[in-house]
Amino acid sequence: MSRRRAHVAMVGIPAVSHVLPSLAIISELVARGHRVTYANDPAVADLIEPTDAELLPCASGLPVADNDWPEDPIAAMGLFLDDAVQALPRLRAAYDRDPADLYLYDIGAYAARALAESQGRPLMQLSPTFVAWEGYSQEVAAHLWRLPGADAYRARFAQWLAGCGASTTDVDAFTGRPAHTLALIPRAMQPHADRVDTTTVTFVGPCFEMSAGTGGWARPADAEKVLLVSLGSAYTRRAEFYRRCVAAFGDLPGWHVVLQIGGYTDPRELGTVPSNIEVRPWVPQRAILGQADAFVTHAGMGGCNEGLLAGVPMIAVPQAVDQFANADRLVELGVARRIDTAEATAEALRAALEELVADAVVARRSALLRDAARAEGGTRRAVGLIEDMLA
């Protein structure tokens, strides 16, 4: 049991890449004797259930199931505001009669902050990606507010804040850095890390164990080297790219390849698959990375974290949003090669793999960054900081 049994509420969004990074924290809080309620869409109940937290069903309107996000960034931001507006009454119905001692919340769950502020309860953000730095609003965010529709979006957000009970009614302040944030990424992945306010942000690194994948995986006895190819959970409708991987890595001497294709690609679309390639819709990624020698990734922050924590050299093939910047960061760190999808021919992929695994500098950098990420404390440190807030 912990120092004091408390009610901790986690409020999230149903994107797998936003749920997975904090599950170990939730599990550890429960293991230490705290009562943890988790408000999220029932679509991710199977992810949350193993933590033994109490699921509070809160349906979301975010288009995460089919990854059908609008290309216009203001329209995409509007979806998160819409979701907060519809979620807040449901959260109030549950938590006004059963308030939490502390609210944890995902960066996309605006309703959680409004709820905590209306109740006067402490609040901590769990960020699965990089955080804003000093100058971020001028260097990055300012261009968004010049886009068509931005003024109407801000006006609608301000109107909601004025009537939802939040004590922070300025849009920039409300959507900006809260007083307490745990960044669940290696500090090495943070842009301009030297300009992050560490009085409000603590980098605890990835919060999972390499052995804690969803199921086991055994490295074949005859595999001299193992390669994992995965484009994560959202960008998996990529049959042509998978065919290129089959051409690049099929029958590559000594290599066993695990190719994750998601639930939207029919394995028959890949054609004839050589015996050294194992095709699966879903894989226990962390378990495989713990035994892998290289990783082809879309460079989502979750994949970057898992690759760095495993100390595995990476080929980054970014697909959307922050993945391009993440890919560039991996290259800057000296542990990856970036190949954009259009240039990801079988020849380019194979050449990049052979170059990576033969590079002693990449191996040393991968090991150093692995050790640095693990030293940031992970789950144990994160839960300790949460309990400090409870105390």
C-alpha cells in the first residue's frame, strides 16, 4: 500500500498512441493501492482493462477508428474542442458526485482540465509527445492562428471556457503548458529541450518495460538477425510499401523479418512472401524490439520511444503529422536513416538496412541513448511524482 490511498482519475482520448504510453503508470498506481478511474471511450477498454483501473465509459467523437482526420489543421483542432464540449457533461455526471483527489489527463482531453479547475482539484498532464518550449508560440503556433477559420475557432473556444466553469479562461493559457506535466518521452526527443521550463515539465522517459508487450514472441533459432517493420496503429493501409519491404528483405541472408500490416491490408495483397518474413496484423512490438537488430518505423513518437529504449537502429519512413520532425530528430541523434515513402524503394530500404547495422557509430549512439532513456526513471519516477502531488 502507498502512503495514502487516493482516488486518481485519468481522462484520455481513444487514440492507441495516446493510451499506451501511460498504461504502466496507471497499473502501478493501482498496484500501490490507489483507486484509479479511467474515463475514455469503450473502444479502448481492452487496453485499459489489464491495468485494473475502473473504466468510466465516455464516448468520443474523434475519428480515431478509421484515422479519417481532416487535412486542415484548424478543422482537426476543432474536433478536439467538439469532443471536449460533449465530454464535459458526462465527466461532471460521474465526478461531481465522486471527485478525484487528482486528475491526470492526456494532452487532447481538454474537458479534464475544465473539470478539475471547476472543482478546485489538482491536475497533472501526461504528455505522450514533445511539449512546448520557450518561444514555441512565436516559432510554431503563431502560423496556425493566421490560417482561415482560426479566428472563429478561437472565439468558439473562448465562449466555451467562459461558460464551462474553468478558472483559466484565456485560450492560449488553457491549451498551453499546465502547472504540472510529465513528459513520457526521452529528453533526447524533445525539440529545444534547453528551452523547456523544467519547473513545470519533468521528463520521465518512456513508461513501460521491454518485457511488457501484449503477448510473447520467440526469436527463431536460426535467425542471425531480426528486423521489425511496423507503421504503428494508425497508418497501416500501405500495401504498396509492404510489397517493397517484401522485395527488399525477402531472402536476405541471415535475417528474420517481422512485418506488421495492421487490420486493413489483406496478406494476399503482398504476393508471394519468402519464408524468412513473418506477416502479422498486429505484433507485441516491445517484446520483439527487445530481441531485434533493426527497426523500420513510421517515426510516431511511441515507436521512436520504443526503439530508443531498446537501443535498436532505425529506418524512419514518416507518414504524417509530427513523424517527419521525429524522423529528422532520430537522424540528428545518430541512430537512424530517414527515407520518405516515395523514395522507399526496395533497393533504398535494403541499402539503408545494410548500412545501419554495419555502422559502429550508430551502434554506440543507440546504446548511449538507450541507457540515457532508462536512466530518466520511467514508471517508478512518474508514479513517485504523482504521489508527491497527492501528499
